[in-house]
Amino acid sequence: MKRPHYTPPTGAPEERAFLVGILLPGKRREDEENNLRELELLARTAGADVVGSAIQSRTRIDGSTFIGGGKVEELAREAYDHQVNLVIFDDDLSPAQARNIENRLEVNVIDRSELILDIFARRARTKQARIQVEIAQLKYALPRLRRLWDHLSRQAGGIGTRGPGETQLEVDRRRVRERVAKLSKELDRIDRRVKERRKQRSSMFNIAIAGYTNAGKSTLLNRLSGSKILQSQRLFSTLDSTTRKVESPSGKTFLLTDTIGFIRKLPPHLVDSFRATLRDVREADLILHLVDVSDERFEDHIEVVNGVIGEVLGGERADEEIPTLLVLNKSDLIEDNALKSLRGRYAEAVQISASSGDGISDLLETVDGRMERDIVQAVVDVEAGDGKAIDTVEKIGDVLERTVEGTRMIFHIRVKKRDLAALENVGEVRVQLV
Ligand SMILES: Nc1nc2c(ncn2[C@@H]2O[C@H](COP(=O)(O)OP(=O)(O)OP(=O)(O)O)[C@@H](O)[C@H]2O)c(=O)[nH]1
Ligand SMILES: [Mg+2]
């Protein structure tokens, strides 16, 4: 049950894909064309050969076939003419819609979510990433099991292979649910181990790089930390978080984390199961929101990223806004005039080129300033015998000096403002800002 639908033939000739977008009233054709370009990039990343595409204008979405019966006929002709073996819709299809279209076209039909899931499945390297992807895939497949059976019967062909009865489907559904439960438990275990390791860095200033896929996040982390994480033109090169220690110009150290990229219509199951990986974003003291300004749609990308960050924060820290610094990347690819106008529009943002190194010192200085604003020095006065309180102080604060006065222990610490409250909650502690 690993990859229930759309398993590309390994080593076989490439898949020949045809892309379909839909244009509803009030939407701009230009935007849909851009969406299809991005879909093409995704399809290529998944190893398919894109041989054609079409944008269908519709006044409304058809419940049973999404684009309407007539258009499905047209599509069937196109698919035949182009010798296509895969049709990819830019919008999400319901299980029934996908099934109906497939039955007519007699080739596999997938939507953007399924394609993204497939790419994630190919890219996942670590155990954690693989489990996260598999959970998302299974949850996606659950309401679509009947369609999977249709695929199988189509391949087998003939009478008597018409697919399962309800009982068989029920058994399958139960198996999928059991597998999800088992994987979730395993993920929790990994997650707890990671959490343990992370505890040690809670007193450090944590910065997460977030951004649209391909914005240059890994390139920036490499530039700032001298690491060599894979940076590539393909989408979703990074599926695991990497954290590195970086020193600012004034000598303050912070932890910088590069994590998965976001994209328009990132399947919700995926965001959900990548919660552990995205913890770095959720628990950051500062988010560097990296934007590829050489992409003509970068403003849409900013919106998408803000949306996903909102989802990631949902629940925890929902009412708290994590300080964010907008970083305009790939400035080497645009004209001076355009740069100037960007500077006017995003006065607070920093312009950089992660690949050439331009603007990096500005960025570090700005980060330095943000840390300065967020970190305070405090004197904490604790009962010397209160082991728990002392533990907490040492964990939360960066201890500069420790002295004993009678029965009291006095700490001079640097501490994040948002951790002050936690300090005041343990035992007999007196905190005084200096
Ligand atoms: N010209 C130019 N190219 C850049 C710059 N920063 C990154 N790139 C290129 O952009 C592509 C994507 O960079 P990555 O660092 O892999 O992007 P990412 O945000 O980590 O992407 P994912 O991990 O796939 O989400 C690579 O080909 C980089 O060489 C830049 O400042 N200027
Ligand atoms: Mg990356």
C-alpha cells in the first residue's frame, strides 16, 4: 500500500504528461498560465516529460467530471494525439471526479496534490521524512481506494476483475488506517528523540529560514555557515531541516535552520505530517522569510508562505506573531531600477544575493539588531538549594556569571524576552533586568 496510484514505470521510457488548468470567471488567464508553468516544473521534477497543456474556460466546476463531459471528450482526443499516459490537473479533483475522468481517458489522472506527494516521496531520505510522506500519502489515498481498484482492474482487464465489493474496500480501509496509526506512533518516537536534542538549544537564539521552494534557502544557509547542503534548481531539494551555528558580526551566536520549501496548494496532509520538521519554524525566535525576487510572481509567493506559516503555527503560538524579517534574494538577477522600486515598496526588507554574497553583511547586521532587541540581561536570584529553579535558569539563560551569597545563588544571564515569564514561574526566583 505504499504508493497506491500513479507508480511510474522504473527505468521505462519517461512518462508523457499532459497538463490541464481551469479558468473560472473572475480569474486571469495569465495567472493560470503561470500556475501551469509551475505545474510543469513540478511534473519535470517528478521525472515526467510534459508534452502539452490546455486551459479550459468554464463558468463553473462540474461536479462529476470537473471540466464537463464535452471537455473530457476533447481531452481524450488530445491525450490520444499526444500519446499521453498521464494527465495532471492543476486543481484538486475529488475522488469521484478523478475516477470519472480516468474511466473515459483510460490513462492515469492525478492532481497537483498527488504530484507534490509523489515528489516528496522521491525526495525523502531520512526515516523521519519517509514516514511523514507515507502518512500524508495514505491519508490522501484513503477516500480514493475504489479508484485504485479501478486502476488494477483496468490493468488486469476482462470480466471478473471489475473491482472489489464493499467488504473488500472496508478491509482495505481498515488496513490503511492501521498503517497510519503505526507510522504515527513511530513518528512520535522519533519526534521525542529530536525534542530531547533540541532542549539543549533552547537558550540559543533560533532563526528559521522559510520561503517558497527554490527561493534560495539552502544557498543562504550554506553562505552563512559555510556548509554544503544540496542546493539545486529542482523543486523541493530540501525535505529535512538542517541547523547550523552562526556568529553575528558583534560575536553573538545564533542557530540557523533551513527547512522545506512551501508552494501554492501544498497538500494539507503534508503540512500536517511535516509538523515535526516544521517545528523549527514554529519555535523560531525570528523567521527569515526568503523571497526570490527574480520570479515575476514573488508577491503571490509571499502570500502563500505567510499562509503556510499561519497554518504551521495554528494552535501553538497562534495568537503570537513570530518576528519576521523579509529577505529579498536573487537581487543579482534583476535590474537596478527594479531593485530601487523594491526598496521603496519593502522598506523594512533586506536585499541580498545568497549566491554572490551581496548584502549578506547588511543581513547579518540587521539580524544582530533584532537579537539585541530580543535578548536582555538579567540578574536572577535563586534559593541555593532549589535544584529545579537552578536547572531552569541554566537551561533558559545564557549564564555569564554565577555567585553564591549566603543561601542565595545569583546568576547574571542573557535571556530571551519571551522566556522571562518562564523564569518567574519557578520557585523562589527574583528577576531583575539590568
Ligand atoms: N542568481 C542567483 N541564484 C540563486 C541565488 N540564491 C540561490 N540561487 C539558486 O537558486 C536555486 C535554488 O536554490 P536553493 O538554495 O536550492 O533553494 P531552496 O529554497 O533551498 O529550495 P528547496 O529546498 O527546493 O525548497 C539554485 O540553483 C541556487 O543556485 C541568488 O542569490 N542568485
Ligand atoms: Mg533547500
